[in-house]
Amino acid sequence: APSDHVIPDAARFRDAVQAAAPTASAGQLVTFGIRPDRAETGYGWLELSTPTPDFAPQPQPLRSFVEKPDLAKAETLMAGGMHLWNTGIFLFSTTAILEAFATHAPEVLAATRAAFEAAEKDLSFTRLAPAPWADLIDISIDYAAMEHAPNLSVVPYAGASKACYDGSTGARHHSGIPTRPKHGSGTQSLHSRLVQLLRSGAGHAGL
């Protein structure tokens, strides 16, 4: 999940996650979409398969991802009522995401596995092997796997979230609160494209 979101309505977001959990457990790759309140050009959008006038947190098939639009297209998406802002937050089982990468981005999975298999233990940390980790191509999870997978679902989230990016200053804002600008390269940029959370309830999760 991204690190620059502001989610003031935590209870409503938990409701959305809980609503998505059975769908994710069934093997779907679930993403969350925010109810839009303006024709935003700085975000990607998600196309729903079924109208949701009340934006209830009910999973449904995701029809498509929409790249960051120009203003005219954003206004069309906003008016149509069939699109949400893409949060970049996903919920899926380890098995489902590994299958997606094995099918659509095997080179990413191979480099990740190599880094994990050659990892070293440092107290309670697992330090991935730097050489195979450095071989990972610069690609987001959306482009690598999500946009190609057939088992996609989306859950609407009607609460406020989503940081805004100000291209003129390099700062991210939400409700007038900036977070740190996104700079740097190497490890920092690598983390920015691969910040994901794997949670296993039964010991180690295999990569």
C-alpha cells in the first residue's frame, strides 16, 4: 500500500477491508476505489462493472484501470458515475499474487525469489540479497501484474483518503497537509515502487 494516504475515517476503511476479505480469500486480487469528488487528473481511475449510487463497500468485478486522464476525460469519468479513484491499495492472498506474477511478470518473481533465497538473518530482520534485488526491473505492481490479471475485483470506499501531488513543488497534500516530497534514487526509489505488505498467519510466506 502507498505511504502517503490520509484516512481520517478509519472505521469506514476497516469496513471496506472486511468486506473485501472473503473475495480475496477466494482468490481474487482486490483493489479499493475512492468515491471521487472532483475531476482529478493526478490519479488513475478504476472502472466499475456495476453502478453503485451509495458507494457501499461491496466487492464487484473490476472492468478496467484508467490511466491518469486529461481534464476533459476526468470530467467525463466524474459525470458518468462508473469510476472511482485508484488508491493503489490491494488485498490478496499470497497464492493469488504469486500466481499473477508467475503468469504476467515471471522475471520479477524470479529476481525476488533469488533475493529471498540468498537472504541473511540479522537479529529479527531478513536482509534480502542485494545483487538479485538490484536486478529487479523498474515497474509498478499495476503494470507488472494487476492490469493483466483476469481475477480482479474492486471495493468502493466512500470515506476521504488520497494524497494529492503538486507537480510544481514536488509535495503531496491532503486537506492542506503536505507530506515529504518524493526525491532520490537507488534504494529509495526502489522502495517507492515495491512497498507492499505480505502478512502470513501461519509462519513464513514463500516467495
